[in-house]
Amino acid sequence: MERLTRREEEVMEMIWQLGSATPKEVQAMFPEPHPHINTVATMFQLLEKKGYLTHEQRGRGYLYKPAVKQENYGRGKFEQFVKRYFGNSYMNVVSALVREEKVSEQELTDFLDNLKKQ
């Protein structure tokens, strides 16, 4: 999938939160001053071209729905993060989490025990 800009990602997060949305609904979610409706509608069109949205006719406008699940997008972002900052090693990520005390040794041991049970 094509990468998203920061602003496109922000719009997708709003759509994921709503489940489906019109450009007007997303426009209202932005803090003041709201972006112009044409700007939001153009972003929806770009997201659809990139494969992140689909649409269906609703009255005179369109209702847009995510074509990509938020979890799948997050997984892809995480893979990029690991590749870029941790030499594509998930073990380096785990080591950093333990070193920084974000994950305790006990939590790691419990996780491994649960994994063995499965």
C-alpha cells in the first residue's frame, strides 16, 4: 500500500473511529479552524485512490468506508518502524523494552509461558 501523509493518516484515524463517514462529518471533527470542505473531500478522494477507502452513494453525496482495517495499517507501520530503527530485528525491540523497563522480566516470562500453552 502507498504510504500516507501525516494529514491523510489523521483523516483515516477519524474515519476508523466513526466506522464510516462523509467528508462533512470528518471536517467537523477537526479543531477550529476547520479545514475547507473541499480540502477534506479531496483528501477522501486521494485515500480512495491509494486503496484505503471505498464509497457508496448516499443521497447527493458519498459515504466512505475504510478498505483497510486499522490493525492492519498499524501492523504495517510497526514493521516499518522495526526495520528503520531496530535493524529489522524484533528481538532488538523486545530487548529495548526490557532495558527501558517498559516490560518487566516477569511479564516477558509470563508471556512466554502463555505462548507455550497455546
